[in-house]
Amino acid sequence: MTELVVHRLVSVASTQDLAHDLAGQGAPAGTVVVAVEQGRGRGTRGRAWSSAAGGLWLTVILRPETPPSLEGLSLRVGLRVAAVLDPLATVPIRLKWPNDLIALDRKLGGILCEARWIGDRPGWVAVGVGVNVANPIPPELASLAVRLSDLGFAGDPGDLAESVARAVIAAGAAGGALESGEMADFDRRDWLRGRRVDLPVAGTAAGLAPDGRLIVVEDDGARRLVAAPVSVPDLAPGSGSR
């Protein structure tokens, strides 16, 4: 079992950036950076994320031996983190492909996987997880984001750090294509299925392909496999934690 080395900090610019710095200095797999608040939390495509005190903001360092599929890793992390959070909430945690946690049709949190290479070999992967717990939600995002405290959880976000970090490590240990059980679990949690997407392909989301890509059925019936994050008209970017 990978040993956790947890760095708990009050305030950082970004747990993700600090984890990359530590990994570059030789920090082992299982190193976890947890912050009470982030000054410059970020998500996919460099988006800014609200990361005030009261949420769970952490990054875990993985050191895979073979080149990772970041898309598959993000899905696996989502599945395992959702399983950790399910018992804490009054409603099931669902997943928006490829990296968002959803509850009550609003964003609960998100996942960010970033790899760094040393020559032609993977050096490390930093996996960031952000979950809205009891942190204040900016007024402009109030209808788009949700917190665990809105779903019945009354605990301390810091108490969730180790269980979530271990879920990330378990996801990183499972390589290769998604297994049938993982596909079935994702299908049960798939928030996007049947919803309209408009970028990078316009059409209707129709589930997950075996390689982890999203299936989109275009208006003319053509089926497209999408690897890039999609835009959903009824869930605005920046409404969660990552």
C-alpha cells in the first residue's frame, strides 16, 4: 500500500502547482498537498476556480511506471471519489464526463490530472481534487454549484482528505482500458447522457466508449467519439472547484 505523506497548509496559491514543485524535488508517490484555501485555484484549460476556506482542496502525486491515459485516470478518480462521497450525501453523486462531480444537477467538484515527463518517460502525475463542502459559493454561481453541506454533510472538509487521497491512489494503480465494472459504474452515474452538448461537437451525449471517449450523436445521426472537454449549455464553466 502506498504510504501517504500529507502536507496540510492554511493558504497556498495552488495545491496543484505546489505538488508539481515537490514532485520535481523528488517527493514520492502518495505525497498529498491539502490547503484550507487557494488563492489561485485552477481547473482544466487554465480556468480560475473559487477555492475559499470550507472546501476540500488537495493534490496527490502519482508516479506511474508506464505512460498514463489522463482521460482514463480522470474517469477512474471520479468513480472512486464519488464512491467516497456517496455515503455522506442525501443524493447520489453523479459524474459529468470527463472530470466533474455533480449533485442535484449542479457542480459539486472537479478533477484535474496533469502529467510531467522526464525525457520519454512519465515523471509524475499531479491529480487535483476540489470538492465544495461548506465554502461560500460566489453569488453568480449559486444556481450552478452545490456543496456537501447542502446535501446533509456537517463534518470538517479536512477529515475527508485522506480517504479522497487514497481513492486517487487506487485509481492510479488501475491501468489500461476501463474494465466492464467501471463502465457499468460510470453508466449509473452518467449525468451527461441524453443532454445537449455544443462544443467541440454539437449533438447529444450518448455514453462512454470503451476507450474512455465520449460518444456524441450529431443531429444527422452520425456518431462521433470526443476526447476534448465538452461545453454543456445548462452547466456553465467555473461553477465548481476544479
